[in-house]
Amino acid sequence: MNTREKIKKTIIKHSTKAIERLIAFHEHSNAEDMHKFRISIKKLKAISVFFTSHKKPAFTQSFLPVKTVYRQLGEIRTSQLILEQLETHHGDAAKKEMASLKLVNDCLLFHLRFPSIIQELQKHFSKLNTSLRPIKKRKIKSRLYDRLEKTCNCMQKAKKNTELFHACRKKIKKILYVAENTKTNMNLKKLDVLQDELGKLHDIQEALIFTRKDKKLALKLKKDEQTVLNRINKMPVNPANYLK
């Protein structure tokens, strides 16, 4: 099977999974279904942009319906994570109630829009394979390495400005999503460990924004944040460290 056919099958697989997970979340409100839907969307975007025409990628042209629901579910995900942090660190009861109400409201908005959401996504996903272009294996390898270099540059800057770490994580995940569908000389396990630590950092920072007035809880979260930052700062930022 050539690269083009393999990517076509991959796009169909993730499109189908995304729809299935979204329906499951609508029916059962299971956080794991929502999380897996968002992962499928991230993979679809990364793969489609990488393997489609630079001038008119089908995914980015009509991405607005997908972007809207992705962000809406992102709001739900953030509310869940904040609530989890409040529960873990025994946060203020009023804060818990506020976070819980926001979560309920976000979920309600999603369920009300669900029929139109599904229709828009199915229409969009049906167009994804139309703009795939042939790409040589050595070109895939060089483009992935170029992205790795940019990611490492981002990490170097982020160590001086921690607000950039989330952007670095997005870059790493895009590399991982493409690399899992092709042969590469990258050490994907190392990259995955790095993005996982960056994810933990982001969750803590999101919770800190919501709980900044609760000094006791903010202090605990700040301690957790520094622990994760210490681990991240020990990780290498040279592309050669992420090659086999």
C-alpha cells in the first residue's frame, strides 16, 4: 500500500471514530468519549494539513464547523479539569459550585446543538480525502525533522517564557500524529514523555487562573507547577536527543 492510500484509510478511520465518540458523549456524557473525540480531531487536522496541498488544504478551508465544536468541547474539558483540581486540593466550596454550574451549562449548550453539529461534521469529513497529494518518503522525513527543529527552538524560548510551553506541546503532538502513520527515525517515546509533562503543566496553569483568589489552593498548585517545571527544564532541547 502506498503512502497516499494509507493516509486515506487513516483519515477515514479517525473521521469515523470522531463521529462515534461524539455520539457516545451525547448519549452518555462520558468524559473519556469527549477526550477521544478531541484527539481524533487533532490527528485529522495534523495529518490533513501535512499531506494536502499547501495552497488549499481542504481541512483548513472548511474547518470552522469542526473548530466550533472542538472549542466547545474544550470548554467542557477545561471545566472538568478545574473541578478535578478543586476536588483534589479541597478547594473553596463556592468555587466548586461555580465550576460545577459552568460545566453543566457548557454541556447543555453542546447537547442543544448536537443535531446540527453532527450534520456539519459529516459534511466536512466527506471532503477530506479529495485534496491529498502524493508525497515521497524522503520528503516526509525531512519535513518531520524540520518540525522537530522548530519544536526544539520553541522549547528553548519557553524555558525563558513558560507561557510558550503549551504552543510547544501542540507542535510535538502534530509530529506524533503524523509520525505514527509513517516510518521515522524519531524517538517517539521520548517526545511523548515530553508532551505529557507539558500537558500536566498546562492543566495546573489553567486551574491557577480559575483559583487565583483562593490563596491556600493557589499555593498548592504553584508548588505542583514548579515540580513539573523542574522536570521539564531537565529535558533536552536538541533535535539529536529525539532521534533513534
